[in-house]
Amino acid sequence: MNINGNKVVVNKSQQGIFHFLTDLKNFEQLMPESIQKFEVDNDSFIFGLKGMPEIRLILKEKTVYSNVILGAASSKLNFELIANIEEIDDISSKVQLDFKGEFNMMMAMMVKKPLTSFIETLTNNLEGLS
């Protein structure tokens, strides 16, 4: 299952947004208001949203200034959250968040709507950064 977020313009340089996203504690600023838990531990963070199980994301891969990939720590849920960053100019960049997951059909039907909403929230909060 793939969910492609909207491309948004962020008022940070490509380098600035890359550093923002690779500093995992900054993801707390991007989370929905329903966040109930957020803890960073080295190269991973765990978060819990109201009514949802807690999820741990690990910083899996990064390509300097252009790409950040977070993946699920649990082998039960195989997915990645990918941030693609394009330079516009020295003070702004274009960012797109994509979700790629391998779920059975039933699970995919259950999680598609909440995951799409989650990606939209992260994207909207990224766009609001200055």
C-alpha cells in the first residue's frame, strides 16, 4: 500500500529541512493534536496517538539534503515513511511525504484512511514551519 502526500513548500532551505527531519525530536512538532506519547531514543522515536497502538520509527536511511527514510521497528508492521526534499531556492524547499507499507488486504482497508489523514497532518504541519 502506497500513500503519496501532497508536495508542499516549506520556508526552510533544503539543508535546513533535511537537518530538521533527521533530528527526530522535531517530529513531535509535526504530530497530530491527539498525540499522547512521544519519546526519542537515539536513532528512533516512539509515538502514540489517541485510540491507536504505539509505533516506533527508526531512522533507516538518509541521502544528504534530499531524502530521509523512517521505518517501522516492528517486523509485524512492515512500512516506511519517506520524505523527499527538493530545493527551490536558498530559503525554501518542496517536501513530499510518502508512506509505503506491506499489509494484507484487510489490514490495508482498515488503516488506509487513518494513515492518509496522518500523512496529511504531518504534511500540513511541515508546511507551517518557518
